[in-house]
Amino acid sequence: MWPFSKNKQQLDRLHFKSGNDALEYACKFMVCKWELEAILPAIVTSAARGKNGLQNLSLLAASDEGPKEIPFCTTLNENVPELTKDDFVGYLIAKQIPGLGKMSTIGFVVIKLQPTFDLNLGGWLSYDQSSN
């Protein structure tokens, strides 16, 4: 199935039908290295507002090996829009912790994204940017 929407007006942007399609594309065709301070595309799998005003989330984040489960993270601050299941977001790796044969991370959701990749900018459009 073709993962792009049929918008032919913008040849400088890849418009995906959903965040899940964008995540799958990122895992297969983009460099998604788990490095300190990397911001990786991710899908929200659950979301709840904490008492401190931050949002508590679980995610599937892009990696070169395919989607990687993040069982718990929060938003960086209250400025991130309200998130719900299946939202497409940017996950910032803030700290890496060597674990049992694999690297664990502490990170935050720093931005809500559109499933649109701008080829000229070399990045995903934020939720509040125009996708025209």
C-alpha cells in the first residue's frame, strides 16, 4: 500500500497518510540513530495528564532496527499541546543508561509533529507549521 497521501502539489514534501506510516518510513529509509540529544520521530501509544501538569506517555520511537518501545516518558514542559494515542511526536534522548545488553534512555517528548517531511528543511513539520 502506498504510504503517501495523493497531494501532488508539493513535490518538496512527503505527506504521509498517518503518523504510523511516517514512523514506518523513518525506520526503513532514514537514519534513526539512538544518540544523546537526538530527536526521533515517535507515535504515542498511551497518554495521561500528570498532577504536575506534564503529560505521562508511552511511545513507539523510530530506530534503525525498527520501532522501539518507550514504556514511560513525559513531555518536557507544559507547552507541548495535549497529546492522544496515535499522535506523531518528537522524542528527545536526554540520557543514555547502559542496561542489560541494550541501551536504555531517559527522554522527553518535545514537540508534536505532522506526518509531513520537508525535503528542503530536512525535517518533519511541527504541528503548528503550515503543511501547504
